[in-house]
Amino acid sequence: MPIKMYNLIFLILFVAFVSSCNSDKTPEEMDELWSKANTTGEIIKRSGTVFNPAINKEKAMKDARTRLQTGGGLFGKKPGFKMFEKNNSDVATVGMPINPYLWKGSLDTINFMSLSSADPFGGIIITDWYINKSEDNKRCKLNIFIRGVELKTDNLKVSSFCQEYQDNKWINLPNDDLSNTQLENAILNKAKKLKLSQG
């Protein structure tokens, strides 16, 4: 039998086999297969990202991957899932190497700002530039670093970066250590309240 004929028969049999495999799958099984698909659209769809892929696909994809790696959101599909279960330490049950109350307290305190990135395993939160409506010639962004599993001041560091619009360009302003300390205190207070509420 010529090689071309052999290849054609093999191709026909292969297509028939694949078709028969797919034809007996129920709609539920097909939905389950699609739910595990790794296409960009499916990853974004099942992540619950708040970013619109039509506007910024790269940002939506980055946020989607972060959410899926951490259980479907910064705190999972259900807020607080197992993060705040009682155990002998402040370590989150999902294996976060940082204090979960400081993490959640940070996100709650700056919830009016959009995030550029958030890494719960590295303990790093970076915001996008934020412009207050009352001062539209000034913008600020925050870097929040959380280290360690204990709920204490030493494990939290806030750095703010502010700029002012002058002469058609953004000019860096001096660091405001007082504002950074005030924000750290606000986060610590929020974290303590969260811990108390979890009893």
C-alpha cells in the first residue's frame, strides 16, 4: 500500500476516533473541560478579574493569574476562606508566609486605590497612581511591604511616592514620613480589629 494512502487512512481513522470521543460527552462534561482550558479568554473568565480585557488585556491577564494562583482572588473565591481559621499561630492556613491580618488590613485601608500588583506570598502591594479630585495636580502611589507572620509594627512598611504637575511635567515631591507612619498605624488598627473580630 502506498505511503500516501496509508497516511490518508490513518487520518480518517484518527478523526473518527476523536469525533466519537467527543460525541458521547454530556454538556456538563464539556463545560468541565472548558472550565479547565488554558486559553486566555477562559483564564480571564474564571478568575473573576475586575479588569476589562478589551481595554487592557495584559493587565487583565496578570490580575487573572494572580487571582487563580491565590485561590480565585486575593483572598479566594469566598473572602476569608480558610485564612482566618483559628490555629496556634497567626500563619494563614493557605501557607502565606506573612500575617494575614496585616495583608487584609492593608487592602481594606487602601481600597479606594487601584492596584498595580499584589503578591500575598511575597507580602508586596503596589498601587497605581491615585489622584484626589480636590487636588488634580497631585498624584501619589504606595508600596506596602509585609514581612513575618506576627501582627506587629516591625512587620509593616509603607512607602509613598507623590508628584505634583508643574510646567507640563510631573515633579517628585519630598518623602512624607509622617503620612507613611499614619498610614501604617491605620493598617495596624484595621488588622487588630480584624483579628479581634475573628475571636
